[in-house]
Amino acid sequence: MEPFKLPDDFLFGTATASLQIEGGDRNNSWFRWAEERHIKDGSHCIVACDHWNRVEEDIELMKALNSHTYRLSMEWSRIEPEKGKFDDEAMAHYRWEIEKLTAAGIVPLVTLHHFSNPLWFENAGAWANPQSVELFERYVEYVVKNLGDLVADWVTINEPNVYAFSGYVTAEWPPGKSSTADYLKVSRNMIVGHLRAYRKVHEVRSKMGLSGTMVGVAHHLRILEPKHRTAPERLLARLADYLFHEIFVVGTSEGKLLPPLGWGYPVGKGRYLDYFGVNYYSREMISLSSNPAMLFVKLERNEGAPVNDLGWEIYPEGLYRFCKKYWERYRVPIWITENGTCDASDSIRARFIYDHLWQIKRLIDDGVKVERYYHWTLMDNFEWLEGFSARFGLYETDFQTQKRTLRPSGGFYAEVSKNRGVTQEILDSLG
Ligand code: FCB
């Protein structure tokens, strides 16, 4: 390992999602999913990290990390607990949280949808409902009218590809369906939902006389590689890449629906991104299967490669490959909206961070405008289907006592943020 420096205006921070940390809300799709005992380790999101009651304490944790920015999400079910009825108190709570962040010198990046839905929306068919786009847009308008003066930077939707795939193909996430027809509807509606939200955020903020609005999607990007590099596998890997990445990226960035989602431009040809958001974790190998529901695609880990606690391959080069590709295509700033690893013993996280930041340095040297890095995540939290067992935090969370303890890798990250790079001194302290 050698020292390196990122630009002085590069922003470091962490990312979280409301459902994973806040606790206290019974009105959303993941609360019900946990009640129905789908979580692998039997844990539950009803308390999570109790962040709703510990905002100030948690901002102190960010300050101790020398964070310049923080990505948080709004819980739609709190803000609009019943269809068309908005809760000004919940909104005031988020406003207060954002004021606290700003006062601490931490730039907020606000996600409007991060996997969880209000129950009324879920019961009405969630994103498969033809009205979902209008319903989402109305909620977006309310939030931006209430926060737009404080928040310039927005993520409309987190990982629409993962949401649609896990909820409507593998059926592991709510609403637990395996329906190609619904999968296509959901994907299409989320894309159009983003396009309309993109316009809405800009419209509301510009009516307030504000400029500098930055809106994008946090895309889940996973390197998909043919296992044996045979011609059929290469074809299959390209198909998987097209269905998992391309139709979502082109749809949300250019406003264009590609087959099998549809054709043409549902809300008009344009550019619907001010930055390109990258959530990057891993790589998977593709081979042929006999499962038509997965389009004969088999996903496997790369045998012999380094992995984290969840068996995800650690493949930093993939971050370089994706950022380069989408920079060359769209020429907008790239924000790494998520990157991190599951490592309960904290034995690989610091090196993981180093290796991924090194790729960012390479990208910047090659002229790619990478501007921000959000580490996933601030503290161990409710990791969806994996529950509390999956430990992604820079702080370790004791879910009994709610005590947060800085991990050594968190200390490393704090120093890197402070120096906007890795100094020899930091490397020496790693031992
Ligand atoms: C991403 C999600 C995030 C977290 C990480 C580990 O796909 O956006 O909420 O679960 O994975």
C-alpha cells in the first residue's frame, strides 16, 4: 500500500436508509415483512438503531468520522401515513435533522425512496399499480416543498433494479411475488417515477429561486462476468447486464424505455441526471442454468477470490470499470452513493476502503470526475433480509444497549476523510 491524495474538494461521508436505522414505524412494507418472519436471523426492524430518537448522538458519530456529507433517506410511510394525508410533524422531524446536519457542516444528500413503502401504497399494488407514479410524484412534491430550501442534492430512487428483482423475481423481499408481468410493470413505473421526480425536484426548487439542484438515481451495479468465457456464457452475461443494468440506466438517465420494458420516451427525450450515482459492492460469475424463471442465468461467486462475511467477492477494479463506462457515456459527475462490506470482525474493511479509494484515485487521474464517496454504512443496522447479523458499520452497534463503538476501520476512514487521502502516517498506524 502506498499513500495517495484525492482532490481538496472531494467529499467523504456515509450512507444509511431510514428503515434500516430509525425504528418505531409500523406502517411500512418491511415492518410487515419482518412480522411475517421472513428475516433470516429472526431479527426485526421495529427498533433497528433507534436513530429516530438518537439523531443528535448519531450526528456526533459522523463528526468523529470527519464527514463532509451524509446520505440519508426519507421514510415515505411516516411522511404520508395515509394516502393523501401528510404528517407535518414527521416532516418537521426530518427538517430538524437536516438543520442539525447543516449546522455540523455536513452536506445532506436525501434519498426519496429506499426500498420501503407505506402500507397503503403496498396494499394498492405498490409499484405495479398504474397510479404509483402519480402517487410518488405527489409525495416528492410535498417533501421538496418542505426541504428544498435546505437540500440541493437528491437521490430519487435507490436501486430500482434490486427492488424489482428481489420483490418480483426471487420473491425474497416484499411483496414476495414471482411474476414477470409485475416485474416489468414495477421496473417501468420506477423508471417513470424517477423521470417525473427528477423534473419535480427541479421545478419546486427553481420556483423557490434556487439553483445548483443535483438529482440522480443510486444505481446498483454489479460486475457480471462469464464464468468459463465460452461464447454462450458471454452472450448470457451480456443479456444479464442488459436486463439488470442497461434498461435501468438508459431509462432513468435518458428517459428512454428499452425492450422488454417498452419503447420510446414516456415523458420526453432528455437528460434526467445531474450526477451518476453508483452503489458498488461486488462481482458475480454467470453460467448456464436450467431455470427459465432466471432466464437460464446462474449466478455464482468467483471461486478462490477474496470474499466478505456474506460471500460477496471483493473486486475493487469493478468500481473503476463502471465509473469509466458511465462517465464516458454521460459526462456528468460521479458520486459513489454506496460502497462498503460486511465484516463483523473488522479484519478486511480498512483494506477494502483503501482498495476502492485507490480505484477512485486512478479514475480521477484518468480525467473521470468522481466527486464524492459515501461509505455504506455509518453503523451496523437492519440489513434487510439478513437482519442484524450482517455487519456493514464503521461503528459496531450493540442492538441490546444501542451503544455504538468505533471500529478500527472507522478510525482509518476518519483519518482518510480528514486528509482527503491516505498519508504515510495513516498507513503506519495500520501496522
Ligand atoms: C444496498 C442497499 C443498502 C444496503 C447495502 C448493503 O444494495 O441499497 O440499503 O443494504 O446494499
